[in-house]
Amino acid sequence: MSPHLIAYYLKDLAADLHGYYVNCQFLVEDEALRQARLLLIAATRQVLASGLALLGVFAPDKM
């Protein structure tokens, strides 16, 4: 009965990913590290999409 908690969580998650994205280079020489970081982005995208769907909000794939 508190959908705002989901919205706040998604906002915080997006902010955390943004900070990580700004401070870390994702396309690095080390294949394992690169794949781990790209999987982190993909997993975060899925969580954001699922959370937004729970709220009835659908984000575009591209801006």
C-alpha cells in the first residue's frame, strides 16, 4: 500500500548506477571485468524496467 517506496528505490538505484557509470570505465581491456560491468548494467536495467512496470510506468527503449 506504499507504491512511493518502489519509486524512491528506483530513483536511488538509478542515481547509484549513474554515479558508478561516471566514475568507472566499462569498456576495459580485461574481458572478465568488462563482462561483469556490462552484466551489472543489464541487471540494473531489468530491475528498473520491472519496477517501473509495477508502478504502471513504461520507459522508452531509446531517447
